[in-house]
Amino acid sequence: MGVNIRELIPQEAVRVISDLRELRGRIIAIDAYNALYQFLTAIRQPDGTPLMDSKGRVTSHLSGLFYRTINFVEAGVKPVYVFDGKPPELKARELSERTAVREEARRKYEEAVAAGDIEAARRYAQMASRLTTEMVEDAKRLLSAMGIPWVQAPSEGEAQAAYMALRGDVWATASQDYDSLLFGAPRLVRNMTISGRRKLPRKNIYVEIKPEVIELEKVLKLLGISREQLIDIAILLGTDYNPEGVKGVGPKTALRLIRTHGNIENTLKALPTARFPVPPGEIKKLFLKPDVTDSYKLEWSEPESSEVVSILVKEHDFSVERVKSALERLRKAYREHIKGGVRGLDAWFKRR
């Protein structure tokens, strides 16, 4: 779910990317689970059924990961995927609620299919998307075969990606959630994995979704708050660690309260009727001092074509012609933008 602070983000802190090539030369840490769920949701049949192989195994995530990653490299972007590890204990309730929502969506999907309601079936099928351990392992194998680095986070993937950005190992993190900003990522790229023409839910209307870069420093400066205060605002609204937040407090009210009282502790004292079962200090610690690792290497290499074909074609029934054609694109892009672009990238950073 993440925290929704979109309403508070000043437009001056957001830069819309009309073409991925504007990010050429950038190393971007992508929230892998977030991306895979986006692929599972978007890549489906008209009735909501995901792509599957002859054994009934879902392949939508592999299709999205393979072709979208190639698009990134062709644009000159150097992607690295960061996978979630063990979630913090405080996230258990949120994860349980997500599971319940998926199960209810699956039940409604079956009802919609029986009733012949294709639109509802698609909507509920998307909500019922589930990422299994086997699917995650296949994604990692595919990335390795493609020559794309991935990092296993000890806990939250977004926290690990933000840490890598703070160290200067990557330029930005990429996710649909705003939690990356709370974890301290200097830049967040949204819509990177879902850009393009997309249908609005429950409407026969299509819109063009473009990537956007949000700069944390600008957000804080324009709002006149610190990062810790931004975290306090998020806690008031509700995070993955305290889903409910404070009843009746919306984004603008949360901002006003924190500006007035300075921090969440003083704010809660001013709201004596507010129920807050989780100590805010415990939640803040998860954002300010998350469990991360520096044991990773960011190395890109030329794709191992035979291994990619084995995974996609032999194991999951992808079209051999399409896969081989895409591999040629990836190999060419790697040589042009990664293998041969190091000197140009160094020079670009010096100019900045």
C-alpha cells in the first residue's frame, strides 16, 4: 500500500519525463516487488486472466520484466532491481489485510466470470494478483541471465534502494509508492514500469502515463519541513506499519498539525481523543534506521542468450522468435549504452 502523500507533493518538486532517454546514463534502483505486481496487474487477457504457460503457471511478470527492462537499457538507463526480504514485525497486520483483500477479490472474480461481466472480472482479477516465491525466483534467474544486477534486501526493498541512493551508488529509486522518500531517497521515479497508454479503472477512457521524478530536497524545502517531519505526517496518515493512522486527519490537516506542533509526539498530545496503539517512535525508527546491507555489487553484463531462451521458451512457452529478437535488441543496447558508455557517463557526472 505505502503512504499516500501525493496531495502534499508540490508540483515544483516534480519533473515529468516525456521520454525515458531523458534518464540516459542514470543508474536506477527499481523496487522489484512493486514492479512485478505492476506487470501482473497490467499484462492480462481482456477478462483479467494473466498470461500463463502450458502448465498453468503465470508468466505475466516475466513478460513485463523481460521486455520492459530491455526498453530501459535501450533508453540508456542502467537498471538494478531490489527485492524485499523479511518484513518488519509491525508490517504483519498490513500484509494480513492485503491477503484478505486478494482472497475477497478472487471470490468476486469468479462470480463476475460466472455472470459474464468481463469488465468486473478484469478488475477483480487485477486486485487478486499474487506473487509467489517461485515467481520471484524465476524473476531473479531471468535478470541474471539478462546481465541485469539485482540486490536482495534484508528487509524492505524500498529502504535498501533508498540506502543505495544515499550512498551515491544509484541516482534514484523507482517505485509507485512514496515510501522511498520517507526512507531518504534523494530522488523517486514514479510510473517508470507502467508508463504508456493505460485504461482508467471502470471507464472506457485511456490516458498517457509518463514517468516523473520527485526530488526530496525540493519537497522538504517547499513544504518548509524536515524529513523527520515528513515521516511524522505519514504516520498520522497511516503507513504500512500503522495502516489506520489517526481518524479524521487528512494530508493537509497532517501537514498543518506537524507545522504547528513540531513533531508527532506533541501533535498526539494536542489530540487527546486520537487512538494510536503503536508507539510512533518505533515506526520512525523503521524509516530512519531501516535494516539494510552494503553487501552488493552493481555489475551489468552481456546477456546469456541460451539461458534466457531456456527460462522463457523451454520452461514457460514464450515465442522463440520474439525472445531471440528481443535479445538482439538487449545485446545491442548493452554494447551501446552500458559497455561502451562508461567514459561518457563519467564525463556527464562531472558536468553536473
